[in-house]
Amino acid sequence: MKGMVIAVVLAFLWPTPGAHGGVLHPELLNKVGVALVFFLNGLSLSLPAMRAGAASWRAHLLIQGATFVLFPLIGVAGVWASHGLVPHDLQLGFFYLCALPSTVSSSVALTVAARGNVPVAVFNATLSSLIGVLVTPMWMGWMLGQAGIEFPIGPVIRDLVLWVLVPLVAGQLARPWLGEWAAKHKSRLQWVDRGTILMLIYTSFADSVVQGVWTRFGVMTVVGTAIATLVLFIVVMLVVRALARLIGLSDADRVAAIFCGSKKTLASGVPMAQMIFGTNPALGLILMPLMLYHPLQLAIGGVLAQRWGGRTG
């Protein structure tokens, strides 16, 4: 959280190096950064851990349905309800948040803390990341099409495959040689991963600052967005919890479903936004709902994990 704040503040104070045409050359640097993030993700991905959770099909359907159907439908309703009241790029950012895959690390960590079904969490969080490479741009293409905006979905998916999927697969293929080394240096690699994401956040906001996007919006825009993301998180969590009970999931599967089904990924969301909206000067505004949602889901999820973990212990 502190790193995100520092990256955004730096973009406001010193935006020129990170803007398009700046000395950091974000046009190329961002793509290399995206590839690095997903290569490291592939390097850390354990297929045996995924296979261990593959049998709980009802939990899988609920989690993936919440991630790629329930969330986007709520996003569509939110865009419709806020028509004419909220800037278009902010609406786009809210829907982008809804179309993203689940997060891997925090979903698994919270499931562990709450004594839920960890293999189910690992399987679904990872599967969600893979599905999102195709489904997220398809949802965005549909939404932009509704607004009469042309969206080159073919080139976008091509870039996502080239800079996201290929590095992810390459990292997985490199595990027999680099897996042990990566496990040994896990903390250092996490710093590289987080540092790269912060760099992408900086360049995203820097371009928006240089283009004067933020001069048109005040503090109330941020406050309103924070409230909307909080409501979104609570609604999805309650719906997933109710559906988990309705279909008869065990307590352990229910915990995994609630955490995986309500989370959205910052680690993949920022790099994917660079691929999908890289030329949009309002990219910082588009990312704002995701950046506000991220700390909210961690804070509320942490409280719930502690409570549920103590109750089941």
C-alpha cells in the first residue's frame, strides 16, 4: 500500500520521465515489465498444487462464475446507474475492475489463515489468471462497443498472449531448472515483482498527469470511487457466501470460494491495463478503482480470515 502511494505521488511530482516519450521509454519498458511479472508468476506456479484441488467442481464453478459473470454483470449495472454522473474513463475503470481475474497470493494466504480448502484456492486463483487473458479483453471489447468505441480486440489479445501468456508458460517450463533457485530466493523475487508493478503504476499515472487528466477531478471523485468499490466488495462477498451455502459447499470450500470469488488482482490488473489501455492518457484514472479495491479487499479479508480461523480452530 505504501509503495502504491509513493508511486502515485512521484508521478504527480515528477511525471515527465514516466510519460510517453520520457527518458524511461515506457512504450517498451512497460511491456518488458509485464513480461517479467508473468515470467516470475509462471516460475512460482506449482502444477501439483493445482491438481490437488481440481476435484471440487462445484466450488470451481461458483468461483469462476463470480469472477467472470457476477462481477461483470454488477459492473454493467454500475455503469448504467452512473451514466451522466461519473466520467466515462472512471466508469471504464470500474468495469475493468469487475472484468479482472482473481488474485493468487492473497486469496491463498487468506484461505490458509481461515483454515479453508487451500488446494481449491490455489487451483481457482491460478485458473482465473489464465482465463482472464482471454475473457477480460473480451468483456472490455463488449463494453467499449456498447459505448460506440472501436476496440481492436485481435491486436490486444495478440499482445496479451505475447507479453503475458508466453512469459507465463516460459516461467512454468523453466521450473525444472530454476524452480529450486526461485524458491530459495523467493523474498528477493517478490521485491522484483512488486517493484516492477510499482513502476507500471508510476508510468500509468505519469502519463495522466502530463495530459492534465487529474486537473478535472477533485477529492470527492476519489471518495466516491472508494465507496463504490467498498459496496462492490461487500455485495459480491455476500452473494458468493449465500450461493456457497445454497449449493451445499463444505465449510472449507466455502471459505475458499468467498476469498477467491471476491478478490481482484492488482498484480495482473496493472500489467494487463498497460496492454489494453496503453495509449489512453487517462490510464491512471482507469486504474483508480482497482487501486482502491486492493487495500479494501486485503483489510476486510484479513479481519474475516482471523475470525474464521479462530472459530474453526
